[in-house]
Amino acid sequence: MPQRPLEGKNMTLREKEKILLQKIKAGDPTAYMTLVSPFRERLFRKAVSMVKDGDDAEDIVQDALISGYKSIQNFRAEAGVYTWLYRIVVNKSKDLLAKKKRGREKPMDDSGDNQFVDSRVGYEKKLELSEESRYLMDKIALLEDSYKQVLELRYFENLSYNEIAEIMECNVGTVKSRLFKAKEFLKHLIQKDEKGEGFFEK
């Protein structure tokens, strides 16, 4: 029996994504969920790190997945699917924060496109952050945005330098330079209250 397209053992993630994208564009209604499901938890973590609320983060991810589905025909796969969805989530998180700041928050997209909804999960259960992780996140939040982002992507998202470079739209050398500087700034903040020794030793 011939192998089905996604069962090739030696296929890269990008190759699998391209096959799924072809299926989506050909009208396969299930291929989109297969494509995005592996990234949903990471997208939730990113959203909740920005908006600090589990329910808002769920709404943002849901809205991002719907927006992604609506625009999938125009996705050219020059970047990875996670990178593409990550940017949508970041932009929607920023939009929500701006609306809250202005005091004119509008409801998230509730157009009836609910085929991508997963079971809702609690904020604490989803994050399952240790005390050390919470401590680090508090310190990272004090850094400039570019340094905060590179630390989060490397240590909380566990992304490679190449993946981070795609998201930050820069080269790998710039990523490594920013990461080095971010770690130095973070160490300085940690040393101020004599906590966190041993972080980022690797």
C-alpha cells in the first residue's frame, strides 16, 4: 500500500506544511486544523504573556486562527506557519491592549466561525509556570521590547535561532547579539535583588 503524503518519515516540517496548505487551498475542510493544532498551545502562551488574562488569550488565539483561515489562500509559505500565526497573535494582542488602554474595548470576532474552537482551559492549568519561571517573566517584562522578545522566544518558546530570526525579521547574527545583550541586562536586574543565580547558564 503506498504511503499517504504526511506519513513520509524523512519529510521536514516545511514539506508537511506545504502539503497541508495544498489540501486547504484545494478545499479540504479538515486540513487547516491539522496544520495549526500543533501550534495552538504555544500561541496561547504568547497571547497570555502579553494580555495577562487567560480568557482574553483564548479569544485572541481563536480570533487569530479564524483570521488565518480566512486569509490562507494568500499565504505564500515564505515563512513557517507558526511564524505567520505568531505575528497574527502578537498583532491582535497589541490591538486588544490598545483598546483596553483607550477604554473602548470591542468584543472579539464572533462571526460564527467556531470550527476551530478547542476546549477552554484555565489560565493556571495552561501555563503551569514554576515560581522561577514567574520570577523570570516579571524581570523580562522590565526589558526593552526587542530584548524581551528574543528571551521569550528562546527560553519560553524554545525556538531555534533560525526560527527567531524569521519572527524578528533579522539575521541569525542579530538574534545572537540581541540574546547576549538581553541576558546581560537580565542578569543585572536579577543581581539587584540577589535572586535568580544560575539562570541562563547554558
